[in-house]
Amino acid sequence: MKQTSFMLVADRAIRNLGLPLIGITVFLSVWQFTSGRIDTSLGKFPGPAMVWEQAGGLLQEFRDEKIREVDFHARQEKRNAKLKIQRPDTAIQMRSYSGAPTFPQQIATSLKTVFTGFTLAAVIAIPLGIVIGLSSAVYKAINPIIQLFKPVSPLAWLPLVTIVVSSVYINVIDGMPKSYVTSAFVVMLCCLWPTVINTAVGVTSVSSDWVNVSKVLRLNFFRHIRYIIFPAAVPMIFTGLRLSLSTAWMVLIAAEMLSQNPGLGKFVWDEFQNGNSNSLGRIMVAVLTIGLIGYALDRGMLFLQQHFSWDKQALLR
Amino acid sequence: MKTLLELTQVGIDFKTEKGIFSALKNVNIRIQEGEYVTLIGHSGCGKSTVLNIVAGLLQATSGGVVLDGREVNAPGPERAVVFQNHSLLPWLTAYQNVELAVREVFRGKKSAAQMKEWIEYNLQLVHMQHASNKLPHEISGGMKQRVGIARALAMQPQVLLMDEPFGALDALTRAHLQDSLMDIQNTLKNTVIMITHDVDEAVLLSDRIVMMTNGPSATIGEILNVNLPRPRARLALADDPQYNHLRHEVLRFLYEKNVKVEDIFSQAKKSTALASVQQANAIPRLPKVS
């Protein structure tokens, strides 16, 4: 008995830890092997070791920048204190530190932008999906438009959005530069559709028994939506939101590259433009970071789904 | 006892690709207040259709339903339905499922405390107070159906409609629920229309059994009065000659007079057989008013 239970545990450990480790090791060795054989204008293609080194470098830059920022504020305070003594009637000016954004700051910008676009998309897509799901007439009217815009690449939208934003959004609010608004808007346009479609499917497939319960209780329209339709569609809404978020993250990088929003996309673009021997390694760090964050976002949505959706079976499918 | 519910010349046609399909025709029945009526018939004979017309979920093409002097056109909580597949909302607990109904029906009529008391009373009637905070997927099929019954009872309906409420349950659970239902019925004395395909269930629970002919154009074949004294005990009745006679009557209707033709080669024979059955049953026997 004891023997078998031990073997079960061992078997599970091999499956859940051992196999992924083997996969990663094989991947790293293939990467190391091939990267040494690719010569570029900026030197050899970076292997795992080089990328690791560059990651350390980026972290160091962040630390140095932090120290510089602290120094800057210290100097400013000292100067202001001196000024106060020498000329008490002059207004004292506080300047904010304006160093170049570091890698973690760029990640933060990207996350902020993607969440803005994604939230806007969700706020529009869920009600729209519910309306489409409830009425086959609305579905027939809107479906051609959805099918038309769904396959459009973010890069096609970007010039239009850029022009529109720069002519409409004139009084720029602090902390919301035009490039940020443009990127968020493009993200929104591209990640609307999975949520619209999945919400609509969720609403149309609400069990007729539940609709009959609603009819027998004579729920009015809003209570029908609130107590029957919306909760019934929640599992599908989450499926849509998950797809939308991963689309949003993919679209964002491209949008940031072209709109020069100071996030990960711009980081990759800048490294590409000012190529030096470290650039390829640094871009590779960004690629892996983008992948990891995308994975984390997806896991986060899954966690939310597990927490808020009543259909626990749906997750196993 | 007064007539509470009256179906007069009820018929319904469905539009299909092959033309108009007449599912029900000339259904006439009067149900007294406090009466327990079951509808029995082969599957596909339109018993559920009759129930859905009374519930207001389907609209009769001809004839009509009058409840307490008013015509029925739309669904409403005074005709609460217990659905075959419990149809509890899976995101709400047993308590919340009943609460949703109680809040709708008694809004402005009961205080929050009174509502709470009423929900708990109804869960207690079906012996589910212990599981009131459980979600539907955490309780068994029989328990779900109990909560479904509690939800319907909590609407305090004039007529309780039950669409094969125990059809999806195993025999033992079904017997348990039938006994519970008889207990509740002894206290509440609701007017009930129940659909079943279980002969024993029909005889055990009903005051009258309405037997339906096979479709298309299904109608009421015979009506059987069940004059067994209440309360009824399942075990004692199993050996009771009157019980067995009634059972035999229902079986004879289903398997002798209204054999369900399932095969394809006797399509012509079926239609002539049906025609003669319909002619014989053109004027349904109306029950004696007791």
C-alpha cells in the first residue's frame, strides 16, 4: 500500500515538474546551439547566457536611475532650502525628475495602457453582446459589421486613430499623453470582438428552463437581465474576456511601437533603431518578459473566472 | 367545491416545414378547487403541451383557459410550475432560488423578516432547511427537485403545475418525494395538475386521472375518478383491490385502447386506428362535480 502511494506521488512529481523541466532544458540547448551559428550586423544572435546578462544589465540601469532620482530630489531640496534663506520672497519651484524611462517603468506603462484598452472594450462589449444575444434581429443587423471589423489588424487602425486622437484630444491631461490614448484606443478596437461574440453566444444558449422561470415570475426586462441572463452568461463572458485580454496584450506591443507610447513596444523599437552589440540581447529580454506577462495575465483571468463563475466544470473543458 | 380552472375546446397547431401540425384538439376539462389531477399518456401525446398552455408558456390556437373567472394569456406566479429538470438557477443557493420567487411575488406585501420566515417555512415543508445554503450542484437530484417544489409552493399559487416532477429520479427517491408531496398536500390542499407517465404515481397521488390519446390531434381519452380515502399509504395500497383495479384501468387505457405505434410500416393502420379512437372520444366524459 505504502509502496504504491509513494509511487503515485513520484509519478505525479515526474509528470508535473520533471517533464516541463526536460522541455525547458531541451529548448535552452537548441537555442544555445543555433544562436551561436547566426551572425548578424550586430554580432552573434544572443544565446540564453547573454540574455541573462542583459536582464541583469537592465535591472542595474533601473537601480542606477533610482539612485540618480533620489540624488536629484536631495539636491533640489538643498538648493531650495538655501534659496529660502537668501531670498525669502521668491516662490520656490519643485521640478519633477525627468530621466529616461527604465525597463520596469516601461512594463508599468504597458500594463496601464493594456488595462485601459481592455476595460473600455469590456464595458462596451458585454452590454453589446447581451443585446445581440437577446434579439436575433439585432444579431442579424450587427453581425456583418462584426465580421467585417474582426479580422482587421491593429496596424491598419493605427494611422486613423492617431490622426483622430491628435485632432480631437487637444487639451492633453497630465499622465495621459496622446500616444497612450492612441495605443489604448487601438487595443480596445481589436479586443472588443471576442467578448462581444462569446457574450452573445452565452446569452443565446441560456437554458429555456431558466427563461421559463423568469416568465412565470414575470420578471421585468431589467430584472430578467440582472437575475437570469447576465449570471447565466457569466461563464461565456469570462471565456470572451480571457481571449480579449490575450488579444489586447498582443496588439498593444505593435501599437506601442508605432505610436511611440513609452512601454515595452517602444523599448523594442528603440533598441532596434539604435542597434548596438547589446540590442539583440535586450530585445530578447523584452520578448521573454512579454511572454511571461501575457502568461500571468491569462492565469489572472483564469483565477478571476474560478472565483466568480458558477460553472466550475467549464474550466476543465 | 367550485370550479377553479376550466379548459374549453383547447387546441393547438404548430407550423412545421411540412405544413400545419395539429398537436391538441378539443381538450375540455374542469378542475375543482383543491383537486389533484394527473395527466397521463404516452410520450409525445401532448400532455406537456396542455400544461404549458395552462402555464401560459404556450398560446392555444383555439379554445381557451379560464382560471377563477379570468382568461389565461401569459405566464404568472399564480400558476407556479415545477419543471421536470428542477431548473434551479445554478448560481444561487437553495435559499436564494426560493428567495428570488418570494421577492417577486410578495414585493410590497411582506416585510423582509416575513419573507425570510416564509422562505424558511417552505424549505422546511420539503425538508430542505438543512441545505438552504447549498448550491444546486452540491445536492442530489431528489433534493434539487424538493427545492424546485419549495420554490413553486412559496409563490402560493392558485394552481400548482408539475411537469413530470419526478421523471428524472430513481424509483426509491421518487417514492420518497411522492410521500413528501402527499404530506404537504394534506396540509396545504393545493389545486394541482401533474404530468406523469408512471401509472402507480398517478393512482397514488390523484383525485382524478386524465388519460390522453396519442397525437396528432391528441385529446382527452378517459377520465378516471380515484376515490381512495386519504391519507394514502403506499404499502397498504399495494395489496388493495380497489387500488389495483384503478391501476388496471389506466394500464388498459394505455396498452389496450391506445397502443403507441412506434414502427414505420403501419402508418396507414395507425391513422385509421387513431381516427376511430378519436371518434369514440369525441365527447370527453366530464367528471361528476363532487
